[in-house]
Amino acid sequence: MPKPRLRVFLDSNVVFSGLYSPAGAPGVILEHFIRGKIGIVLSQQVLEDVIRTIKEKVPGALPALRRLLVSTTPEIVADPAPEEIDRLASRLSIGDATVLGAMMAAKPDYFVTGDNHFLENPEIAAEADIRIVTPAQLLKLVGYE
């Protein structure tokens, strides 16, 4: 029986960084996704944020974004209900609460982010019952360095 594919929820900063600089750890994660080695999960908000940021800051990366979205279609999860966002927003911004709520509902194996307010807050990881890691940490953990 084949081993189940690892599912990782990517924050928008990871997707943007991977598209902007494919040689770095975020780019390696995206390449492993395109090759079918891992599954990535994005929330609707993360996807919209990535599209907007690429269009505004690095329109030359639009073909790479298109390749990512068309060739291997990531799993897209809905944003959480307003009540869940409000509950989580007692400690986080509305945007971060929305990402966290979507990630919690998706139940991935890892939450991959570059944002210190997620990485340096053990209470968030405990409540979400998830390992929150940087792109480089994920690659090391799964042996894709």
C-alpha cells in the first residue's frame, strides 16, 4: 500500500517566496508539490492574497503561479465562518485569524509559514494541534533538503 502523501498548509508568504525565488526552501516545496511528492493546502484568502501580491509586486511570476495552479491544482479550503474568525481574532489580526481558522479546519500535517507571530506562539500550535514550521524546517523534517 503506498504511503499517504504529506499534506501541508502553506501561508501566503511561503507561496509568494517560492514563486519569486524558486531556488529557496519555499520554491523547493512548490517543486515537490508539482512533482506529486507532497500535497499543498491553501485557503481561499491565501490564494487571493498570493494572486494580488504577484500581480502588484512581481507580475513576471504570473506564469509560475499559473503553472502551480493548473498543472497540479492545490487543495483549496474555504475560509472559516465569521464566528470562528472573531474567536481567533482575540489574539491575532483578522487576516491571520482567517488563515489560522482555515488551516485548523483543513487538518494538514504541517502549517508552513515565515510569519514569526505564528512560529513564536506555542499557544497557537497547541490550540490548532499542529506543527508550525518554516519552509526550511519542513524540508529537513521530511528529508527533502
